[in-house]
Amino acid sequence: MIIESSEGMQNKLLPDTSIVIAFRLRGTVSSVDIKGKTTLPTSLITGLRKSSRLVNYEKNTAVLLVIFKETGLSTFLKTPAHEFFGESISLEQLFPKEQLHALEDQLADSHSNLESFQLSERFFLKFLSSKKQDYLIVNAVQTIKLSKGSLPVKILVNTFPISHDAFEKRFRKTTGTSPKHFSSIVRFRHLISNYTANVTLTDLAYDSGFFDQNHFIKNFKSFTGETPRIFFQAGRFW
């Protein structure tokens, strides 16, 4: 995906289930939190998160995003995915600097989106290993998504020939977070994506598996940074 901003903009990024690598093609990008504004490096990897964050794009900025499937990063990097949780780390810490900087220069000189995609694809294919994906975790991720995040982890684990602790460890290593948190992301992303104005917050809470509206609002605010009413009134998020 390529994001371009000619006039400058601010995006609210909700927690999602995919780890993302970003290459800044031009301009300036910064993240905003309670500590203030932090300018982001030219290329970085962002792990899964518990809460939303704000990202500022200055005028005439363009960014290439490489969005990995939930279990795909392990075939390119040896670093366990959970080490990126809640972090945005420069790719200089993960890939050979000479090859990375060469790619950054090529992307900056790219003449089309297609060329940028091809350059980044060739770069990652250099690091593609012969290691097979953990198909037990692949299956678990698919099951969680099919249940829209509503399947209790205990029931999920019981469908596999593995102990709970071993499952948790493998899931975090592959996806970047615990199965419980992963399910929570799936559940909230689903309810937000399917929200309509004719649904009351009480119904929304019950449909999402919450039997206490206050508990629902607290969890929703932790996920989005806002109460459900304010969040849906604003209407813009990524």
C-alpha cells in the first residue's frame, strides 16, 4: 500500500493483526503520543499494539507500507514477532545496512508505484527462508478470524494436540501477541467495521460478548482511545 499526502494529514491507526514495515519515499512522518511528537526513521517495522496511535504526514509525503499476513513475518526474519510488540523499530537493526540503504535510495528515485512495489518485493525475497510456516498457528489464526474473535482461547487450545503454555509461546512468537489479545483485536475490528447508526451501544456491547456496558466502554476506550459514542461520531480511522 502507498499513502500519499499533498496537503498533510493525521491518521488514527487502530490496533490490527498484521505487522507492518514502512518505507518513507519522501517527506516527513511522525508519531504522536502522550510524550509528544517523534519523527520516524526512513524505514521501520511496527509491531502489534494494544491501543490506537496518531501518525502525522507532513505536506508532500509518501510512504510505502508492506503489510504482512499474520503468520508471514517468520519466513523473512529470525527475530520472534513478539519482540516488536508495541514498538516501532528501525530496519537498520534487522537487515544489512548496505542493502537496506541501497533500497531506500532506489525507492526515493522510483518513478511509479509499481516500480516501488517491485523494488521492495525483490529486497524481501533475498531474505525469504526455506523455513515452513507453523501451520498449527496458521490454523489457529484462521479459526479466531472465522469466529470473529469470540471463541474462548481455552476452547481453541483444546482443539490442538498441544499444551496451553506451548501454544501461547508459539502463537506469540509467530503473530506478535498472545491469542487472547489477538482475539480481542479481531473482535473489536469486526464490531467497528460492521457498526451502523441504528445499533444502540447496549446492543453493540451484548453482540460483542460483553454483558456489562461499562466493561465494554472501558475496553473500547482502551482500544480506540475514545468512548464508542465519540469514536463513531468522528468516523475516521485506519
